[in-house]
Amino acid sequence: MRRHSKIAQLPAPLREELNLLIEDNADSAKIISFLNARGFPGISKGNIHSWIHGYAKDQGSSGYKDWLQQKQAIEDLCARQEFALDLLRQNEGHTIHDAARLLAASQLADVIRDFDVQSLKQALADQPEYYGRVVNALTKLSRDNLEYEQYRFRVAQQKARIEAELNRASGGGLTQETIRQIEAALHLL
């Protein structure tokens, strides 16, 4: 929803500073003084109140609350990305695929946390053909996870074979057959 209030019309960097003042519990007089000093007179105490609390017809929606939600969403996204990057940096047997799966699982957990069962029941009652889509999506997630785990198992087996060959051949070098097997295994990875 695009807002049309006086505060919504302010430049984005100035709105950011204003929201930070509100977050720091600055009173209306301080905010009005701040805006006047920045060359934006004409903002009233009522404008600020509406920006913070919204209008009754908006059912609690406000520019400031929207800003808080956006700020929280950005912080959550950054935390997830940092977690995935930390996982890759540690490289304790994890790959980019693991990090991506963990990130997706985290996002899915957010969806489930905010999930309204009653809304789903009502939606499925209104449109029962969507039930099949929900079941298919869950089945696909489960199948994809199983296939990925099988892939990881095959990779681990190949690594073990290669390491065993390298240990056996450490005294006399690698045979042509061993080199061929290693190359074939590396192509699977």
C-alpha cells in the first residue's frame, strides 16, 4: 500500500532518520524541530501521531509499523545469510547445497510459524483441488531430501574408495587404473 501522508512524501533518507527518532522515543516537538531544521516545515503533531499509529480506517496499519516490519525482515534475512555463510566458512563437510537447503528450511519455518490452520482449512474447503497441490509439494520436498541424502552417501563412498587407493599406492605411485577410477569419481562430484 502506497502512503500519501505528509510524512510519506518526505525523501526516503529523511523518513529513515525520522523513524529512528521515533524508535528512540523522541517526542513530537523534537521530531518537528528536526524536520524544520532539515527544511521540511508544516508537519504537525497529528501527522506524526498518524504516522506512528495509523488511521482508524487502516486497522492499525501505519508508516512506522511498516518500517519496523521491513527493518525486521531485513535483519532476519541478513541473519539467515550470515548463518549460511558461516556454515560454508566452517566447511565441516557442508556444501553450498547444504547452506541453500538450510536457508530454504529456515524460510519455510517462518511460513509455518505464521501459518493459520483455519485459513488453510477454509481455503481447501472453498477450493478442494488445492489439497492435491499441497500434498504433492510436501511429497516432492520429501523425495528431494531423500535423493540429496543418497547423493551425499554416494559421494562419501567415492571419497572413501579414493582415499583407500591413495593409501595403498603411497609407496609405489598410482596405477593407470587407479587414476582412471579417481577421474571417474571426480566427474560424479
